[in-house]
Amino acid sequence: MKEAADQEQLFLRHLSLVAPGTQLYEALENVLRARTGGLIVVGDTPDIMNMVNGGFRIDAEMHPSALYELAKMDGAIVLSSDAKRILYANAQLTPDHMIPSFETGTRHRTAERVAKQTNQLVIAISQRRNVITMYWGNNKYVVRDVSVILAKANQALSTLDKYKSVMQQSLTNLSALEFENFVTLFDVATVIQRSQMVVRIANEIERYIVQLGSEGRLVKMQLEESMADIADEGLLVTKDYCADTDKTPEEIWNEIVAWDSEDLLNLPLIARALGYSGSGSLEQAITPKGFRLLNKIPRLPMPVIENLVAKFRCFPDICDASIEELDDVEGIGEVRAKAIQEGLRRIREQVLLDRHL
């Protein structure tokens, strides 16, 4: 799971290097429009330097027009790891010819082999097809036009709104059941499933934002607005209901994040991840600890919420607690105790109202 997350971070870092608004993007666009083709290695590791033969040592600051002019020569261009300096131009690269490659053109075959051998980013610009292809390790990615990515991002935002609406309905229903103390494992697993779906769509949009670079500001603003009120809901539900004492709620949540789509549709599997087992377990009644609803009370910090949960153990007992009982909890005085009771009353009224709309 950690390896997959690291790979995703590496992918996003590579995408950010060639996103609109960067100098490298401007240079690649110039080469693309001129239809000269090019081979660019982003990395100055010893593995790269050992396979560079001939060419010219430049060691100058990277500028779009300079890289464009150097790309007119047949050889490869070698940039520093941060893509801020041009180290070599017109260089001949000699990767191990035994490394398998499924590319047909000489430039792309060399790019794929160099990437596999060094695990560095290699960019090949096709002269005939007018396409930019990125290679790193065993990965390959074809850079799409900004207009195509923007259309996909807007479509994803529309999908996010629909899934968010369904998730909010599930959360409202769960909140009402929590106040009534009628929650079942089915209700909890359903909310976590829908929360995960929303998070996955949001992660997909974040990918598009990275690819859009300076063109993705409006998409980023819309995503932040959409996720502002629900970003942590799924994790708080997990924290409320997890029964697995060997794992933290964060570990359980991240474990589910790594699942494929088919596993995510399996509600009993989500229940087992939370620490529940047994046939027919989805119908069993369970009681929340209270983290999520208490988190909705204004100016109530998480350390105080944790003290409340540690003292009363479950949400119904917190709701039934008197001012004096709340006042006994560390970090809560009489004023805050009254604020907690009033806050819970308002949340209950709002939830019951929303549920019948």
C-alpha cells in the first residue's frame, strides 16, 4: 500500500513538471508545434551520466527557447532532476539493448529502455504523431491536450456533485439513527462505501488539476468548495465505529482506500475491515462513540472530544449527560458544557428536519 502511494506521488511529481505554466511545458509545446521531435531525460544520476556518450556539455539554465533550439539536433537532451538546467545536448544514450521494449520508433524505444534501466523520467516527442510520451520505470503515460483534460475534469466535477448528494443523504440518515440509537452495521458500511467513492472521484480530479497546472485554478476552487464540508466525514465515521483494536481508524480507512472498486462494493468486507465478523453481521446494532457529531459543535476542539468519548464511551451517554457530568470532563467548564448540550440539540433538530425534506 505504501509502495502504491509512493508511485502515485512520483507520478504526480512528474506530471507537475510538464503541466501548463512551467517552462518545460512551454518548451515541449514549442517542439511539438515545430514537429522536430525530441528525446529529453530529466535526471542527472550516475546511471544517466554513465550512458551519455558524445554530445555537448551545456550546463546552462533551462529556458524554453534554448531547449527548443537544442531539440532540432538528433541526439538526446539531459536536464537536471529539477528540470531547471540543461546539462547535455545532442547526446547519444546507450541503454542496455537487452531490456525489452514494445515501442517501434528508435527514439521511443531508447526512451523506454533508459527509463526502465534508471527509473528516471524520460520524455519522447514523436515527430510524426505529434504526441508527448512520458516514461519512468516500467510506466508510460501519453500527455493529453489541455482541452481534453479540462473536459474530463468538468465531467468529473459533475459526477462528484451527484455522488456527494447521495453521500450526504446517507450521512443525514446515519445522524438521525445515531440520535435514536438505531444504527446497524449496514448503515455504517454504506456511509463508508459512499464516502470512499466521493474521495476517489476527488483524487481523480486532483490528478487533472496537477496536469492542468496554471489552467486548473478554477477546477481546484470548485473541488475545494465541494469537499469543504465532507472531507473528513468518512474517516470520522470509521473512528466512531471501528472495533479493530489492532489498527487505528486512519490505518483502516487507508486500507480501504487501497481496495479496488469491486471490493468497495462488498459491504460485508467493509464490516470485516472495521473489525466485525460473523454471518448476518450487517443487521447487528452498533453504537457510535460520538466523534463525528461532536465535531460539528462549533469551537469544540478534538482533544476535548476525545476526553468526552473516553469518559462516556458512547454517544447516547454523552447526549444524556447532565451539565454537572459534562463539567467533570477535563477541558470542559460549565459554559462549554452548556454549549455542548445546546449544540447537540440544534444538530438533532437540523438532522431530523433534513431527513424529512
